[in-house]
Amino acid sequence: MDPQNLREYEWVRRVEWLPTLALLAVAFLWPRRSNKKAAGNPDGLA
């Protein structure tokens, strides 16, 4: 395999993790945000 292609492949593989990490961060942080909103809402809607 060409070293240049390998380098590009590693870069692509790293970038592919970014959406996954972003989704994990949102999934982790979103319930906390919803709970804060629900606490301040008279309706109790998240």
C-alpha cells in the first residue's frame, strides 16, 4: 500500500470518529439540559 494512501486513510478514520463522539456528547449532556429546562417549566415539559 502506498504510504500516502495509508496516511489519508488514517486521517479519514480519525475524522469518522468525530460524529460518533459528538453524538455521545449530546446523548450524555442532553438529559441534564432537559432536566434543567423541566425544572424551570411549570408544565414540566422537557
